[in-house]
Amino acid sequence: VALIGPQASRNAIPVAQVAENARIPMISPWSTNPDTTAGRQYVFRVAFIDPFQGQVMARFSFEEVDATKAAVLYDVASSYNKGIAEIYKQVFEAAGGEVVAFESYTTGETDFTKQLAKIKNSGAQVLFLPNYENEVPLQAEQARQIGLDIPLIGSDSWGTIAPEDRTQLEGAYFSTHYATDIADEPARTFIENYTTKYGHTPDDVAALTYDAFGLLFEAIQSQGLAEPEAIRTGLAGIESFLGVTGSMKYSGSGDPIKSAVVLRVVDGKFVFYKLATP
């Protein structure tokens, strides 16, 4: 009667079209690319969208890091990475900054030294890496190896980077969906129960997935029916839902109106730094 997932945008976008054609409600917990929900009546998400977090981190680079020259390294073959990179560039330049290096690679590459050398020679004061958890630690390590010692900025995909892979990210900032160290009562209860069950703190994907099921149950309860049309109507009509990743509502689309948080890597831990509102 409904579908939870997929998580990553590269998978969620094609599946969303299938769900829409079949008129089956779909809730993607983690997908942030606008194309997942664009023009669709049966597809929803829990996460904020890429244009929002791209704007947040571009402004953060300009206003908080005080950078006037930025560089970006991104996977051109991934809709997630490419989309955020382009928005970041647009907003950073609109704020008065200059993107002096806009370097790309293709999924599966592991040697980024050529692109990083160009970034080093560009005079960039900050490096934006809107890439996945299996890529960012290696990119950061190679950057430091060639002497590129500028602040690193990231996106919500960083939230699943394992503690043992965060050494080269010390002091870096990234946008994400919730912070365990400022959790309210619903979030604290979820974190405690999850940690007891699985032996580690839940990352943002786990939290967003929990909220996706919460939204589904809310929609079913509001309509009194566990049927596709009723669920879609219920989801579209949610005006206020307090989940573990914060308060959210839907207004005319499958994209929630909600805040983001900026975290900093401190001693290998993700620590709350700042709240970013729509």
C-alpha cells in the first residue's frame, strides 16, 4: 500500500517514477534531489532538498568561514553531488564570492590528486565536498597529503562517515538533518532505544527512516484507512509533524518545510554548531 525508500537520490529518482505511475505513495527518507518529488502527487520525502542545503553551506562559507574564494570537488555522474555543487556555486557567487575552482570526477574514481592540485593552485580559501561517505575521507586525506590545508565543508551525505574515517575531517563543517547533542524528548527516546538495540548512535539516515514510518502511520491514522489513495491524501494534509529530525509540514508538494543543522567534526565526533531555518 506504500513504499518507504529508496534512500539515495540516484536510486530514489527512478523508483519515484514507478511509484507515481502505479499510484503507490512513496516516502524517501534521505533523498534530497528535487527531481525525486518534482511534478509528482504520490511521492514524498522526509529530508530537506538540495537547493536549501546548498544555500545554507554557501552562505556559511561566505559568512562564517569568511571565505571570498571557494573551490568545489564533486561527482559529475551523480545527480545528488552535481545538484548541490551547482547550487553552492550559484549562491556563493551571488553573495559576492568567487568560485575559483569547480572540479569534477566520475563515480568510482579514487585518485583525486589532479583535481586537488588545481584547487590548491587556485587560491581557494574553502573546499566544498558534497560527496558520499565512501569518497570524502579519501578526498580529504589526499588534499592534506599535497598540502591543501584549507577548511573543508560538506553536505548531509557526510552524516554516515564512520568514526574511524574522520581523522582528516577534524574541524570541518557539514549540513545535516539532526544533531544528537541537542535532541529533544522524542529524539532522545529514539536515540536511547536505538543505541540499546544496535550498540551505536543512530545516524541521520536511521533518524529520517524512523520519521518516514512515523509520517506513514500518521497519514493512516488521520484517514482511518491503509489504502494508497487515503495514505496519499493523509500525507499531503500533514500540517505539523514532530519527528526525531525536527518539526515538519507539507504545503502543496512532497517536500517538507523544515530546518537543517550544521555540525562540526570535533575529536572525531559530530557536534552541533548552528541551526539553519528555511
